[in-house]
Amino acid sequence: MKKRNSAIYLSRGGLIAALYVVITWVCSLMGLSSGVIQFRFSEALCILPVFMPEAVPALFVGCFISNIISGGLIWDVIFGSVATLIGAIGARAMRKLPCRLMWLATLPTVLSNAVIIPFVLIYTYGAREAWWFISVTVAIGELICATVGGYLLYRLLNRSSFISGLKP
């Protein structure tokens, strides 16, 4: 039985990482996944740790691969992925929230990105905007993608009979 659980854990984790990469790649093609103003629709997946623990490392790996294939510099690859990891850990920690408050589980993702990404953009890419400005623009993108998108995904998965066994 333990082997089966490990296989399911790895399979779901791989699927989550792959989804993150594909969705980010599509956003990258549209010029939305990086820069001072970013809308990574893949950040909606940051709600998944509420349902399953394997989503935490999967989101980190997915972000890491996404940042590499989108041409990110090493500090962006590392610290951008760490920001996603922090958000995923925070979401997992909030999995016991009542359904009506589950949107709060997306806030660690918003906050970690709003704090870390401006430093990455300024010190790695030489962004000339003020830290607070970049922080606000990143937070707005995260609020739209992670909070709104993540909460909609949560509601869909929470009501779906197809997703049995994943309830928090």
C-alpha cells in the first residue's frame, strides 16, 4: 500500500509541476509572466497545497523549471522559486480554514512574491522603479492570479466529486 501512495504522490506532484510550467510558458508567450507587471495564471495552482502536501515541492519545481525556460537569470530562478515555495508552505499551513475564508490561504503567495520579487527585479535585472512600486504591481498580479484564480480553483475542486480524497 505504501508503494501505491508514493506513486500517487509522485504522479500528482509531477502533474502539478508540469501544469505550472505549461501555464507559465503560455503566459510567457504573451509577455505576462515576468517583469515589473506580471500575471502568472499558474499562480492559481498555489491553492493546491490545501488539498495535497505533494503540491508544495511540485510548485517549487514547476516554478524553478518555468524560470529557467523563460530565460531567467540564476538569482531569479532561485529566489523566484523560493517565493513560490514559501507561498505553498503557507497555503498548506492554512488548510484547516473554513471554506468561506480559504481565499486567505493564497495570501502567503501574494506576500512572499510582493516582498522577494522586487529585490530580484532590481538587483538581478536592474529595474529602475522603486521597490514599493514593484511590490505593489507584483502584489496586484498575485491578487488577481493567486487569490482570485486560486479561490475559484479551490471552489471548483472542493465541490467536484471527481476529486475524491483530496478534501482538506
